Amino acid sequence: MTRPSCPKCHYPLKACLCKSIEQIEVMTEIIVLQDPSEVGHAKNSVRLLSLVIPRTQVIVGEGPDDFAQLQQYLEASKKPVFLVYPSDESQNAAEVDFAEDVIILLLDGTWRKAYKLLQLNPWLQKYPALHLDLESASNYTIRKASRSDSLSTLEAAAMMLKAIEPSVEVTPLTKALGAMVEQRLNSMPAEIRKRYKK
């Protein structure tokens, strides 16, 4: 039997996060390329990102055919496009002089899945890549990560927005993520919860 979900946030009624959602408007166009395995993941932060910033575009797929329309859209756009992905060639986002209106591409999945998305879509590599200067570890404690510089997609979006639009208040994003993490931790048995608490 399917658990009843909140019609607004689409989380199960017992885990409704509507009280923690405060929508914000940004100039930056956020486009998320999402690995199919992340779509139904209960701990995926992209759903929260879309609730706080409704203009967020989420495109699910793996190979170029899945993103054919996106490629056409980006090629027709006159806005600068940046891929958020750390590499030897990527620039520190904090050191880039951004135009007011840009497009950022985020890859949503584990490091392995994000790398696979990049390899399956070589067209992405024509866009300048950006990385984030991480001052603190991720607050996304409910998902295990193999790397210390791992961030949720929502956290990466929030940090990118601070670099591109310094006047934007990104607290609604971090507040929503914090509420989801807290809700998930509280629903765990005490012994399991201890593993995630820092």
C-alpha cells in the first residue's frame, strides 16, 4: 500500500516539509542533470532545491539522447553556461567574474554516477567547469559519501548562487536541507542515529 504524500512537497505526510520551505527567486538558471537512480531516492536533495527555487529545471537521463533537447536549448541560449564539476581544468567559482544572468549545470548522483554522466555526455566538456572552495564539510549527514569534499546537489547550488549572486539570501535552501536531515535522523532507531551524528 502506497503511503499518502503531501500534495505540495510530495514527501510522505509524516515527513512533510512544507513548514520549512520558503521560496526564493534568483537570476541564475539552474539546470540539474539527474541520474535515473536518484529520482525516487528518499534522501535526494534536488526535490528540496526545486521546492525552494521553483524555476529549477531537472532533466533525468544518462546518455546524449536523453539530453538532446537540453543541448539544443543551451546552444540557442545567449547566456554563459558553466558546468559545476571539479577537475584539473576547473576554475574556483569564487574567483570568476560572472555576468548577471548565467546558466549552471549540476550533475545529480553519487561521485561515481556523476562521473558516468560526464563520460557518457562529452558535449558537457565544452562548457567551462567550476569547482567550489569548501570551507566546511557537508551538512548532508544522512547520506554516506566516499569523498570528504562531497556536497549534496542543493548545497552545491547554494554555494554557486552565493558566488554568482552575492546579494541572494540562500538560508532558505540550507534551512530546508537541515529540516529534512533532522526529520530523517529523528525517524531512525537511536542506535542507527548514532552512526550519523557527528
